[in-house]
Amino acid sequence: MRTENVDTAIAYLRTQERLIERIRDWLQDEATDSGAIINKCTDGSDDIIVGRHECAVGLLNQINRWEKEL
């Protein structure tokens, strides 16, 4: 029974690690992709792209700060 609980906890932690890695990858892609097209939009959507870029970069930085605190 105890081994099952440990195995379940380990599996859960691995799932959480994969989830965080996917989030981090998505944020990095968003920061890179949006950063590459800022000032190239001709339809007035630059503000949206800048906001997405700032949000992605800011959240990546915050995740890094939180990880250092733990």
C-alpha cells in the first residue's frame, strides 16, 4: 500500500514537471514569435502583440523568481 502511494506521488510529480515544461516552452515560443513581429503589423494590432509579448516574458521571469524562492 505504501509503495503504491509513493509511486502515485512520483507519477503526479512527473506529470507536474511535464506540465510546467510545456507552459515554459509555450511562453518562450510566444515571447519569441510575438517579439519577431512587433512593428511589422499594418492593421493596428501591434498593441495586442506587444501585450502578449510582455505577458509571456513577464510570466517567464516570475516563474524563474518563484523557483529560486523554493
